[in-house]
Amino acid sequence: MILVTGAAGFIGFHLCAKLLERGDRVVGFDNFNDYYDVRLKRDRIKQIAGRSGFNFREMDLCDRRALQDLFAEYPISRVCHLAAQVGVRYSLHNPFAYQKSNLEGFLNIIECARDHAVGNFVYASSSSVYGNTRQIPFSETDRADTPISYYGATKRSNELTAYTYSRLYNLPVTGLRFFTVYGPWMRPDMALFIFTQKILAGEPIDVYGHGKMKRNFTYIDDIIQGVALALDHAKPCAIYNIGSDRTEDLAAYIEALERCLGKQAVRNDLPQQAGDMTETWADIESIKTDYGYRPTTGIASGVKQFVEWYKSYYAGRG
């Protein structure tokens, strides 16, 4: 059985759906915190709640007793740890939320994985660990000790903790450094979601870095492909970049959205914000070589699929 933490989150929901589709037994949990629209989280879970092989609990990662009880109840052989406090900019104003979820929570779940000798512990890291490194594209062999946001610092801490547990306790651990994930059911605090809302409403969009920041935009299906591969192939201790095979200007992302909406954005160009990275670009040769990972969705197709979901979802909500 596979445990997925943060199962009501954007990536967690899609991963659960994929694992169930291929016949895995899954137990997931989420605390439904109110960082963004809780209804969206609950609607994700409704999509998979009745499927065979799926068990779900509403519980908190920082509740050690509940975690211990969960591991005692289910025969968990693999863990995919996705639960976390997300958001680079939010971490500038609410650092203690990250300390609680991303540090204490991570220690709780990896301790349970050690206690129960799980066969594979896969966890979400982030491209934010790289900071504004001058080495482009980012490689897993680059130093990642200068993150420029507290969110990035907590994710790097997770990687170091996982390394230590692997060495001390022979726990197989794999960290996945995600690069700007987008697609249907994505978080409403992310740029594509915000831009879509505002363009459709005829409101101006805030474009930081004057649209010149570059991102390795990665469609959700490509991310899930990589996560599933990592779950299926345990490594003693590994870290992989998981992204698309190209980097794009934010301006190109906006242009793709304008074409899908048939409506031009009113742009409010602003300087780059504190904590934002100038460019992210994943070197994905390692995950390609080791797992056969192949991203297939470009931004034109990916943005189109998001827009179709967005219109359908919000039409259904009234």
C-alpha cells in the first residue's frame, strides 16, 4: 500500500488518481488548511473518494500520534510525502507556518517511515533550493546552499534530513525537485490561475520582473509520470530534478493564455519581488537516464487544458 500525504493538494490528488488507475492501493491524508480555497481541495478528493483501493483520512502531519496510528493500521510499504506549506512569497510573511509543516512535519513522517521500515520514501523538494545560482540549467550536482526564500530553505533542510536518515537507518529516500507545476486543479495562488481569473474579469494582471523572468513550466501529467517512476524504483539516496525540457519567458506563458482565452491581458509590469528567482531551468538528464522519464506537454497544450478545466469547474460551481 502507498501512503500519499497532502492527498487533497494539487499534485497529491493527481498522483492518487494515477496510482488508483493503475491498480495500486492508496491511503491518503490531508489537513485541509485554509491557505487557499478549501472547497477546491474537497472537490479534488470527491473525484476519487469512491474508487476501489482508496482510503482517506482528514488529519494533520504534525499530529504524531495520528501518524503512528495510521502506520499501525495500514500495511504501508511506500510513502510519497507531498504535504507541505507551499508558496515562496507567503514564506516571507508567515515563516512559522513553514517551520511547523515543512520541518516538524517532515521529521514526523520520516520517523514513521523509519520505524516501519518502508521500502521507499519519496518526497517533494523544489527548484527553490537553487536560489539565484548562475549555473544554468540547474543540475543536481550543483551546490544548493544559498536559497533566497525561507520556503526554499525548508525544502533544502528536508533533503539534508533525508540524506541523514538514509545513511543512519538504510532508509531508501528520493527527493524530487519540482519545477513550476501547472495544469487542471492547480492552486489558485499560482500565476496561471490568477492571470486567468483577472483576464476573464477584465482586470489588469501584475507581471513581476516585467515578464522577463524565465520558468521551467511543467505540466502536471509529466510531473506525475516522474513521481510514479520514483515510487516504483527505490534508490538508497537520490535527488532528481523533475521538470520540462525547456525554459520559457513568463511573457510567453501569458501569450499562450491569451490565445486560449481569446482575450488580451491588461498588464501591470512590476519589478521582481523579494524571494523570486530570476530563472529556473532543470537539467533532467539524470531522471531521464535512470527512470526513462520523458516530459511530453508543451505550454500551448498544457495551458489549453488548464483553461478548459477552469471554465468547466467554475461554470459547475455557479
